Amino acid sequence: MNDLLTMSFFQNALIMGGILSVLFGLLSFFVVIRRMTFLGAGIAHTAFGGVALGVLLGVHPFLTSAVFCLVSALLIGRLVKRETMSYDTAIGIFFALAMALGALFIALKKAYTFDLSGYLFGNILGLNSIDLLVGAGILVLFIPFYFGFFQKLLFASFDDAVASTTGVKSDTLESVLLMFLALIIVVSIKMVGIILVSALVVLPASFGLLISRDYRRVVAASVAFTFVTITGGLFLSYFLDSPAGATMVVVGAIIYFMTMWIRKT
Amino acid sequence: MEDLPAIVFKDVDICYGDFVALERINLTIARGELVSVVGPNGGGKTTLLHAVLGFVLPSSGSIQVLEGSPQEVQPSGRIGYLPQLSNYDRNFPVSARDVVAMARFAQRPFGTKLCEDDRVSINESLNVVGMLDKQHHHFGSLSGGQRQRILIARALAGEPELLILDEPSTGLDAVAQDSFYHLLQEIRHQRDITILMVSHDIGTVSGFVDQIACLNRQLHYHGRAKDCLTPEIVRRTFGPHMNVLVHDENCTSCEHAHE
Ligand SMILES: Nc1ncnc2c1ncn2[C@@H]1O[C@H](COP(=O)(O)OP(=O)(O)OP(=O)(O)O)[C@@H](O)[C@H]1O
Ligand SMILES: [Mg+2]
């Protein structure tokens, strides 16, 4: 155990886990109560196109996937606001388009020298101090936004039209929230991977809603759940010698379903 | 300032694509008045309110609300709004009080908590709709009428100058409806605010409001409710079968009109 904690890759993973616990725990609340969970999965998948483009151009995949995710998050938001498309339609199209572009970029590159499964399912060995710095930077920006605008975000999520008649800039708030969603997803890719990240978007607040119907407790439970899931998953993956991201998702799902079952009986 | 009207529509047309929902609307509502819009389903009542709120733009004509354009006034928090039959997510994790508090939080600067004034106003609004004892209940678990009362309380809590209510009596029981209309009159006198609402029960409403506006794409009538609202007008607005709709015991104001 002591050995484990002194290993630098594991330290990095734990620190990143702590950062992501707060980020996803908080973010998940608004994604779930706004019924945008499919959006989380959709945006994560568009990151694949970005990663592949980065590999093709020889740019850091983090940058290109951040661009892909941000652009698709904002475009989807705009298209839905203008009632050009429904969320499901817009996400379904972007999702597939970005994956297709990703496949094309990889085919163009020809050489399969990069760790595809690492991007898809996460690879904590790849975490470095730059990732931690970026994660911490996003945390520092996200926390004031989240708590400063919490009540306005809550109002806009509950009742968009009425919120806007009382001076809440719900469109702007939603756009900023979507931008954070995109950024948070991108920084978590090394930890959990493109395919698994949607679990971290959906599960925390869904768990919180099982526990309470008071938003304060839902948010608190959501953060606690994410922390237990990520750190629990990390330790377990070390002892079982299993992939970390996948282990976290399984741990989270087990906690969720156990809680649901206990609440029912 | 006081004498300027709260709402002015000048030759307003509103279209959804090719469809003309409102045609040549001229309407002036003075400050402090309680006005009800009546009309058949699809007559454009909600559209009229949306135009006041700035959600839809006129394709011609001009609208003034509280001395500004709807777009200018909308974000100022001077308007309280209750939408028609909103479908809220029953699992949304807020209490009845949290919902009313939203109206106050909306006006707070970035990251600040509620102050004493806010709390007083929230309590008063909850009290006025008779929901103080249920304030800590989960909003989604309340009955439809109780939720409607909470949403009315939220519209009041912002202490607006103009209150816009789209079918506020939907879901209220007979007692609550009656006391609700009394309440509107009371609020109007106490706080000197203008109230524009949509209602379907012409009979009841015409006993309470100052002015009534009959809307079916065009404005067929706008004026005092009592005595002046003739069956001709009602028929023009609602079509020839309207008598069936207004013939009931509650319909005191147009009693003589049916004969
Ligand atoms: N967003 C929209 N797009 C297209 N047409 C619309 C839209 N909103 C309303 N309409 C049309 O405009 C007309 C007026 O609608 P509105 O909702 O204002 O009626 P209403 O008087 O409020 O009816 P109700 O009594 O049923 O509430 C209707 O024919 C409706 O189909
Ligand atoms: Mg309507």
C-alpha cells in the first residue's frame, strides 16, 4: 500500500481523480436535471475525431479534441436553441460525424503508432503533470462559475422562459456550461477514455437523486459518489490489475444499482 | 411617468411563418389596471402575452412595455410571468420554497446569498397563496393546483410592476379560484401593479377585472367588462356557439345579455 502511494503514476492518478471527482460531481447535477445526459456521451465521442486529427497533423491530441468538443457542444446548443433540431437528432448526427471523421483521419495516417485503446478506454499511465495542471486550471475556473451562478443555472434549468423574463441570461449560462462540459470531458479522457466518460457524466447526479430530493444534498451526494467511484476504482484496478477507467465505471454502476435496490426495499 | 400606459400595441401583426396569429392589434393598458384577455383556443392570447414579454417579435407595428421595448424591459425583472400549463419535471430536486426563491435569486448579483428583504418577500408570497405550511414539500410531489399556486407565488415574489398570467386559474379549485381573483384585486391595490391575464371563464372574470379584451386573431373588444360586453361581441369573438359556453349560474355579468 505504501509502495503504491509513492509510485508517481499512481500519485498522478489520485490527484487527477480528486480533481475529476469535484468536476464531474458538480457538472453531472446540471447535465442530469437538464436531461442532457445523451449530450455528455455525444460530446465525448466527438473527441475521437479530434484525437485522430491531432494524430494525423502531429499536434497534441488534447488540443484538437478540445477544439472538436467545444465546437460541437456549442453548435449543438445553438441548433437546438434555434429549434432547427432536437437534442437527440443533433447529438446523433454530430456523434456519428465526428467518429467517422476520426476513422478517416486514422486511415489517412496509415501508421497505427498511437494508443487507440488508451484514448477509447483510458490509460492512467499516460497521465503527466501537464494534465494535472490543465485539470486544476479548469477546476479553478469552474468552481466560481458554478457556485456564483448556481441559483441562476437552477432557475434556467427548471424553467428557461420564466428565468429569462427575470433577468437570467439563460442562453449564455447554458453555453458556458456546455463549454465546461466539453473541457471537463477532454481532460478526463486519459483517465477514463472517450467511451467510458459518459458514465461519469450520468451516474453521479443520478445517484444523488436516489438519495435526496433537495438539490443541496443531491450535489453533495453527487460529488461524494464520484470521489468514491474514482478512487475506489483506482485502488481496485491496481490490486486486480485491471484497466482503471473500466473498473471505475463498474464500481460506480454497482454502487448506483445497490443503492437503488436498497431504496426500493 | 405615472400617467404613461403600461402596455401599448400599435397596429401590431404577429406571424408564425405564413400564419397570421394576430392582426392589426391596437391596445393600450393603463398602469394599475387589471385586464383579462379572453378568446377561443388558438385565438392568439398566449401569443399576445409572448409579444409583451418579447418572446415573439411583431412583423409590423410597435409594442411598448413600461416605456421600453419588450426586449429592453424583459431582463430587468420588472415583469412577473406565469406561463400556461407548464410541464415541469416531477423529479426536479427543489422544494416549493426553492421555486419561489428562484425569483429573488434571479435578481441577486453574482454569487450573493438572499438577504432579509428577499426572505420577507418569499414568505409573503407563500402566505398570499396559502402555501406557507407546505413550503418545505418537494415541488414535484404537490398536486397540480398546489404547484400552480407556488408558481403564482414565484411570479409575485419578484415584486414586479407588471404581472403577466397565462390562465392562472387552471387547476385551482372553486374556492381557490375565487380567492385568487380577490387576491389579484388586493395585490393590485396594495402594490399598484398592472396585471394582464388570460382566462377562459369570462363569467367569473368579468366580475373582477377592470377591462376585458376579446381576442380571436383580431381584437374584437376592449373595454369595461360589466354591462358593456354584449352577446354580439362574445359571438363575434367565439363564434355562434358561444352561448353554450357562457350560460352558467356563475355568469352574473352577462346574465341580461343572454335574454
Ligand atoms: N410557435 C408557434 N409556431 C407556429 N404557430 C404557432 C406557435 N405558437 C402559436 N401558434 C399558432 O398561433 C395561434 C395562436 O396560438 P396561441 O397559443 O396564442 O393561442 P391561445 O389563444 O393562447 O390558445 P389557448 O386558449 O389554447 O391557450 C394558434 O393557431 C397556434 O397554432
Ligand atoms: Mg394560450
